[in-house]
Amino acid sequence: MLSLTIAAPLLAMFFYFRRSANTFSSTRWPAIAAAFFSLVCATVTAWVTLTSGQAWSEGLLELDALACVPLVLFAALVLISILAAPKVDQNPRFMASLMAVSAGTLAAYAASDLRLFCVGWALTLIPAFLGPSSEMMGARVIGVVSLGCLLLASFVGLGWPAFVLLATAALLRKGIFPFHFWAPSAFEKGSPVVWSLFLNGHLAALLLARFGLKLFPELSKEALGLISAFALLTAIYAALLAMVEKSTPRLIALLSLSQASFILAGFESRNAEGISGATLHWIVVALATTGMTVAYRLVEARSPKAANPIGFLGLGGRMPRLAAFFLVSALALVGLPGTLGFVAEDLLFHGAIESHPLLGLALPLATALNAITILRLFFRLFLGQPAVSLPQVPDAKPIERLALSACVVALLLGGLFPQVLINMRQPAADAVAAMLALASPE
Amino acid sequence: MTDLDLNLLLAAVVVSPACQFLLFSAAWLMGWEPSEKILTRSSGVMFSLSLLAVGYLSVSMIIDGKTQMLVSVGEWFHSGEYKFPLALLADRLSLPLLALTVLLSGLIASFSRRYLHRDRGFFRFFLLLHLFAFGASLVFTAASFDLMLGGWELVGISSVLLIGFFNERKAPVSNALRVFGFYRIADLGLLLGIFFLHHVLGSTATANIFLGVWPNQVSELGFSSATAAGLLFLLAASGKSAQFPFCSWLPRAMEGPTPSSAIFYGAISVHMGAYLLLRAQPILAVSPVAAGATVVVGLVTAFLGTLSHRVSADAKTSLAYASMTQLGLIFVEIGLGFSWLALIHILGHALVRTLQFLRAPSMLHDYHRMHSAAAGHLAKTGKHYDLFVPAGVQLWLYRMGLERGFIDVMIDRFIVGPTIRLAHFLAMFEPKRNSVVAVTAEVREEMVEGIDA
């Protein structure tokens, strides 16, 4: 069952590779079928794993508590992204990229050893190689170097060089300062939906939690403080950059980096609520940034000016529902009460301030800056007098509404009944806490 | 009615606006937009029933001799030792404010039926009014500061979206963004205050951290802890109630429709800061520093508010500064420990100011009628202060009033400016972008307009 979860998108990827790059008609049904099948298999596997309390094993593949919920979540996000893809994105290149990221991420979630994890990691890098080289240079370099680091780490044994290589790969992929530069340009020059999914796999956090903490407990103890300090720096740095960024896809990338770096900072809090908050924040970032990016992409497909708005575009008058989906997803990312974001940040901030007052001060500050940036972006895109030249564009179509509603409803239900999700993520939080306790001097 | 029924009644009053908000939002997202009639009738019925329920609750509590009612639903969520309790509190402080919220929300809904009739944003206005009513009810009845934060932020976001209601013009949108900036920075005070209380006392539930019943509650916090928590709450309260140094946002918020200005900035939203401090009164009582700071903030705001009020050219801005002045005085009363006086002042001020805001659009018409009736202009008033202030000082005060106490200038110069410059400086080190916007004549024109705006 677990292998089918990965095989379906992998097969679909090969199918799209064989199609001509210029084919535009009815190309998404294989992807929808593969993503739906993958989601069903992932749900069954994760359900059995959660209820039995034991890891699901299939040969080299193994699904543990840490990756259980993210597996289902990621499969669902891929399906949402395909369902809500505008016509302009329904081409073999986009679909192959999505399927590659999906197969790679799901494979990495189910990888029991580092080499298989490398295979998944490598698959997710395929989108960087599908476009012109000049456009994706940053992502390619970062991808290849991180993959090289991982491969080397898997061959050099359990000494400190292996840990340094592993941590470097994680920092490169997660876009931790000073390696954050690739993400904004990938979002701008490539498809923001694909790169948002690439980031939302959170493979770097998984790499550190599953392999870093497990294989190198003592070294992790030394390094986690430093890594989380860099994560904190990234949160503030990216938030500041986003404040003056004019390009919408770059801005969304910076917001995603800033908020996603909270996850590592949460692990560093080393207490139950902080780690639990970090595992919930993982879900929030994935759902909220996907909802936000997909809504933005639909808007951009209707009005290309949205990519670099000058003044206020006033698109909300023409696309009020897309505006609403964008706003709710974006505000959930920065902790709108009633959504899962509020719960995750409440836990995360409490945990952080209990262990490191600096963390507890910096994370709310970064969130406040990001919230201001999000509202600025929303206002620039959706409020104002619509340009006379803007044609009569349709609002969200039924299938797009359905896909985006799934994101928003998940965020709202998670916010109203958070204990269900906290309980689901508890084994993951316990696993990280146990590994950190193993690594701590006490 | 049994205690359980009364508990359910209180919970229903708080939750019903949220239910309407969610119901109408979901219907709209799926493609159905309710008519004006359905919206106004359902709001009318809900707010009327809620008002009756609050009245019944109050009378029952008075008859039973109860001073407070705690409705505990259990825990919303917990992890490790951290728990988020879900509990509502109705006492002598929260019930009058809850009644005020329900009464004025219903009144504003009724007023807006005609005021916004056939406006493009009619549905949006009602949605945001319901979200606000839920947020405000939650703030006033939350039994813990954690839960209060949820309502606090909902009020903030609904307030900002209503300021940008007439978004065809640039000014409301720009002002809404600026107000949001002030809110978010000030809200850090509430967030950090809550974390601090958790750190020191392990809880923020008022029943756990204060002994007794409002207004005779006492806190067991030490002087330094009370000072830290009190000052953080004062920061948050100053942001919400437009007190120094956050006082420049209130006139900007007048860009919204008049009914929303009335309920947000005349009545409910601006008084939330004062409510927070009244709720945290036992903390202020322990720390003369925090209480003194509250008095100073209130006095400075009252002085700046009255100066600006006297030189404002338009009715709504003038009313906004008048509100700010009264709120300054309420802060002084809270700082000095006159809790009952502050509560009565809040209720009276909210009612009078709402009336003034709602009458503002027709006020000019009234003036013209009065001038016609008097066969000329009415005699000027307010000259008696001139006798006490030297002419040179008068000029300075006039200038200060015109510049709104120079606060916006200082914030731009010392906070916003350096932050933006730092961000631009950091952006210089980012890799160069490929996507350069083609500067056509049209784009250049828009850019010039943007800079001018």
C-alpha cells in the first residue's frame, strides 16, 4: 500500500515525460487519478499506523509516527494543486513537475534509510531541471549541492563530517539564511505552486528530526541551538525583505520561508508544547501557503499584473471569492484566531518563551511583520479601483472553489477542534522529544 | 431556569454572531449571496434575542445575589503541562459591556439597513459586523487572557477590513494598512503579557490568578512581575484605545462607513483597551509604576486629543479626537483605581459617542437649519480658554494641534523609516532579479501617482 502511494505519482510523472511539451488538452486527468489514488493509499496506511501505534513496514519503506500525518497532508495538497490549476498550467511540464515533487516527497517520508531518502530528495529536484537553465540556476545549484552532501553523508559513516554534511543539506533546502536566495527566484521564474509544494514537504525538518537526531544525538544537541539561531535569523530577515518586496511570487516565497523556519525554532524549545506547536505549525504552513499560492496563481492567470502590482489593482471587485480564499489562508499563516494557525502559534510561542526568552520575543515579532506584509499584499492585489483595461474575468470556478475550500475548511476545523490534530501529532512530538531528551545532558 | 440553562444562554449569546458569520460566509463562498432582507432580518432577530438573553441573565444574577457566573466548557486544547481553558465569565464588569455590545450591534445593523441600502459592500459589511460582534463578546466574557486574545485579534482584523470598506479610493486602503500596523505592534504587548503571566503564575485564567470578585480582586504577583505584566498590558491597551503613542490611528480609521465608525471607534472597539486594564486592575494595584504610567499615558493623550479636536475641520475627525480625550480620562481613572467610575464613564461615553457618530452625516444639515432659524451664524463659543493662555503659546498649541502632536511624524522618522531603510539595505544583497517591469508611459504614470499618494 505504501509503495502504491509513491508509485502512482511516479508512473504519472513518466506518462507526462512522454507527452509533447506543447500538449494542452485534457492533460490533467492522469494526474488527478494518480493523486487521488495516492491520497487514498496514504490515508489507509497512515490510519493503520496511527491506530496500531506501530510503524508500517514494506521492504525498505517504513512509515513512522513522524511522517504519518504529513504523508496524508502532502498527498491531499498535491490533489488540491492539480484540481485548482488554471488552464495555463495544465501542461505536461507542470504536471510532470507536480508528480515528481509528489513522488519524491512521499518516498522520502517513507524512507527507512538515508540512501532511499536521497532518492526521494533527488526526485523532488526534477522541476529545477525542466525549465531553461538560466531561470533555475539558484534552485539547481542548491539542489545538486544538497543532494551531494546527503549522498556523501550516507557513505562517510557516523562521524561529525557526516552530521555536518547532513545539516548543510537541510539548511540549503530549507532556505535558511544565507541560503534563502534560491526560493524567491524559483517562485518567480518557475511555477509558484510547484515550488510551494517543494517547500511544504519540509524534508529538511524531517531529515534533521529523523536522521540527524536519531543517528547523531550528541552532535545534534550541540548543533540544534546554532541551527535554530539561524532559523530565527531567517524568520526576521525574510520578514524584513518581504516588507519591501514588490514581486508577488517572491514575496510569497519569503513569507513561506519566514514562517516555515519557526518549525526548527520550535524543536529547539525542547519542551512538550514547543515541539507539539512545531509539528502543528508544519501542517499550518503547508495548508496555508498552498491555499495562498494556489489562489494567487488563479488570480495571476486571470490578471498577469498581479505578479508585479503597481498601486492598488482592485481585483477583489472582479474576484471576491478568490480574494476571500487568499485572505483566510494568508491570515491563518500568521495565526488568525479560529484557524489552526492560532493554536499552532500559541503552543509554539509558549514553548519558545519558556525555554529561550529571545526566541519567544523574536517569533511574535516576525509574525507581526509578516501579518503586516500579508495585509499589504492583499490590499495591493484585491482592493482599490479596478483598472478600466481589466477584462471581465470570472471569479473562482466551482472546481477551484472546491479545492480551495478544502484548504480553508481544514484550517478552520483544525482551529475549532485542535485537540484531534494535537493527539494525532502527539506520537511525532513524543518521538522528537524522546530524541532530544536522549541528546540533552540531563 | 437552572444554572446550566443560564450557562448555555451566555454561551449562545457569545457564539450566535459567529454562527451567522460562518453560515453566510460558507453560503457565499459556494455561490449564494443572501439578499439585504434576509441579512437584516436574521441580524435583527439574533441581536434582539441576544439582548433579551443578556437582560434575563443580569436580572437572574441580581435576584439570586450572584456576583459572577463562570461557564467552563473544558479545555480547548492541551499539550504537556500547558492548557488552554475554554471558559466564559459574566460578572459586574463583563455583563454591562456584553449588553452594550449586543445592543449597539443590533442598533448599527438596523441603522445600516437604510444607510448602506444597495451599496456594493452591503453583504461584506454585515459579515464583518457579525465577526466583530463575536470578537467583542468574546473579549468581554473571556475568563482568561488567552481566550481574550482570540477575540481581540478578530476585532482588529474586522476593524481594519471595515476601514478599507470604500476601497475604490486609495486613502481608506492606505489608512487601513497603517491602522493594522499599529494594531499588530501593540498586540505584541498582550501576547507577551500573556506569556509572562503563564511563565510566572502558570495560568492566565482570572479565577486562578486573582482572588475575590471584581472590583475587589487582588493579585498575588510581586512588584516587579506586576510592573512588567502591567506595562505590557498598558502597551496593548494603548494600541486598541488609541492612546499615546498610538493615538494617530484613530482619525485615520474614520475612512470606514459611519455606522462602523460609530460602533468601533465611538463605542466598543476603542474601549477594549480600557476593559483590558480594568480586568487587569489587581495587577495595576500591586504596581504603582504601571498604574502611574497609565495615568501619564491618559493625561498626555487627553491633552493631545483635546488640542487636535479643537482644530479639526471635519466632523468625524473631530469626534475621533473627542473620543480619544475621553478615553485618556478613563485611563487616568483606571490608573488612580476608580474602577466603578471608569466603567460608568465607558458606558456613558460609548452611548453618547455612538449617537454623535450616527448623527454626524446629518449634522451639517442641522447646522444650516439652526443658522437659518437664527437668521445668521450662531455666536462663537469656546473662547474662555484664551484668557488663560498667552498668545505666543496659543500659536504653538494651534500648530501642535494641527500636526496632531507631531506623533505621526516621529513614528515615521524613528520607527517606520529606519525599519524600511534597513529592509531596503538588506534587499541590496539579494541576487539581481530578471523580472524588470517594463516602464511604459502608463506604468510610469501609475508609479508617480503612487508616490504622490
